[in-house]
Amino acid sequence: MGIVFSQLTAERAVATMPVEGNTQPFGVVHGGAYVVLAESLGSAAANIHAGAGRLAMGIEVNASHTGSATSGTVTGVCTAIKLGRTLTVHEIAISDDAGRRLSTVRITNLLRDA
């Protein structure tokens, strides 16, 4: 997928992904690739929040795709909505190189003892 993280905390995570290699036959980024980027960000942030001896497991993901990219990179910015003792919720905004939003994803993770 070529995902590269540039920031990673429980509250905020940022990563990029190249368009090339992540497209559907029509030449635009596959919607599933947006979800992979988003879930990678949200799950990593949730696991940081979970802390030592605990782990985060995704229990729900929702995505609304509102645009498409055909070249360059896409950037996902993950922001915590809820950082609780047993659940986390993150929203991930995915945009193209021009800053145009392409997808909005929300992920909920269950926190459990490892």
C-alpha cells in the first residue's frame, strides 16, 4: 500500500499513501484503499491509547467517499473523537495533494487486555 506515517499519537495521526498501485481499473484510488489507510491510522492511534498490556480491536468502520484521486499522494489525518477506557472513536479525513477531501472515515475500536 506504501503507507508512510509522519505523526502518530493517540489524539492525532497523519500518513500518506501513493495513488499509484492503489487504483481500481478506472484509474482512480480504490475506495478500499482509502479504508485501509484510515483503519491503519485509527487502529495505530487506538493501540497507543490502549497502552502497555492492552490492545485495540476494530469493531466498526464507516466510510463516505466524496472524491477521487488519479495521481500523486493522498493524506489521511486521524483525529480522536473519544478516548475512553474501553472504546476509542477516531475520524480520518483523507485528501489529495490539493487539499480536496476525498473520503471521511470513522473507526471504533474496543480496548481489551492483551
